[in-house]
Amino acid sequence: MQLQYTMKNRIKIVDLSTLIPGPFATYLLQKYLDAEVIKFEDTQRGDNFRLLRPTQDGISLAYQSINSRKKIIPVDLRRDGLDKIKTEIKNADVFVQNYKAGRGEKYGLGFEDLLSVNPHILYCTIRGYGEKHPFAKKGAHDLNILGLSGYLDEQIRSTGSSSLPPMQIADILTSYNVCIQIISSLYKGEKGRHLSVSMHEATLEALTLYNYPQLMSKAPISNEDNVMSGLYPCYRLYKSSDKRWVAVAALESTLWVDFCHVLKREDLISKQFVMEAAQ
């Protein structure tokens, strides 16, 4: 199949998003497509990700990790900021924003507004929930999405308790979803299109392996039916005698046999999927 989108010049992205999903997505597009990313930040609202500790010279190191190579332009959307943004939109390929419903239109940055400036623009909106979801007009953070998507429920059913994940899983899954949709549209040569990416839907899609069996059976799947639930000796975390942890992922019989030989516990070879042997 012939590539529809020919990159005579670098892909240019105008990024008005904040926090993680949008900026991490444009970071990935910059890294892998060598895209030019211009990130506008409202001088009154700013990007709160700048404040996340630890900081260096007053700016979050996490913020710097995904934004340092971008051209950052502070603007006041209540004065001449809109004109500056539209000037860049005229020859841009992609526009990314994560405003709450209606705020983009309020600032004159809605899809129709920018389409009149550049009829070829690929306009990407990132929100917490889909347009038909009951919470469509509400904001959301990573933890809200993990709760509503069923991720935290899976954690509770598997371990009997729940804890804060050490990374923003829903945010990152959404970033990759944004990248896939943008690259797909560029590949197909789509122009003047509005991509609406929901964090909730992106996370549900990523959890297909877990949610689909439950949808088909119309009931929660037992942990005993999930060999990766941590109930079986071949796939779980073990605390070692020196108070560290060992991750064992030996689903294939050959790996399990090798593992048992290393431990000099050949008696466990036949007990790869015997729950009692995991104790």
C-alpha cells in the first residue's frame, strides 16, 4: 500500500494541551516522526505539570523530560494570544488540545474556528470521557479513569486490596492512542478532520484482554481462570530472604523447568499451575 501522506516538510504540530496525555503524545510524535512541535501555554492558566516535584530551576523535571525540545510560547488568550496561535495554525498539520467541553470554542479555538484558518488541519481533542458518556462535560484525572475503566477493580479482585499505581497508566495509554489516531489519519491522507480521543475509551480499549471475556460470559472471570493473576507459582512476585523481591514470569513450561533447576527445586516442576505450591 502506498503511503498517502508524503512528508515534503516536517510535520508541524501546534500543541495547546497540558499535563500528560497531550504533551506526552506530541513528545512521542516529535521523537519518532521528527515532528516540529510548538507548544503554546496560557500565561494565566499555564501548565500545572511545570509545578510537579522534583524541580530544577523551579521547573518540574517530569515536565522538562517531555517538553524540553519543543518551542514553548507563552500567550495571553484574552489579548493577542489567539492571533499568534492562528498564525502558526495556517501552515500546521496537527492541532492538539485538552480543554474542557466548550472552552476551546470560548477562546475561538474550536474545530470550526481553526478549519476556517486552515481547511487541512487535523484537529485532536483529548477529554476524560466520550461525547456520549454521562460525564462528557466533566474533567477527569488518571485515577478517575482507572476506577471507572475497571482497572482498579481487577487489582482488588486479584490481590484483595488496591493501591495507587506507581505511574499514570491511563494518561500514558491515552497518549499512545492519540499517536496512533494521528499517524493513522496522516497515513490515510485525511485532512480537515476532528479526532476526539477519550481517556476512558482509550483505557477500555487497552483493557480489552480483560474486559472482553467478562462481557462474553456476562460475569466476572474467576482469578483461577487467569494464569497471570498471581495465584500460580509460575507467575507471581516473591519476597526473598534478603527482603528484596523476585519477579517470576515462567508461563512456558521450558522456562519453568529451567527456573526450578536454578532453585534446585525439581520437586516443583510438576506443580507449575498448582496454586498451593505458590505458598
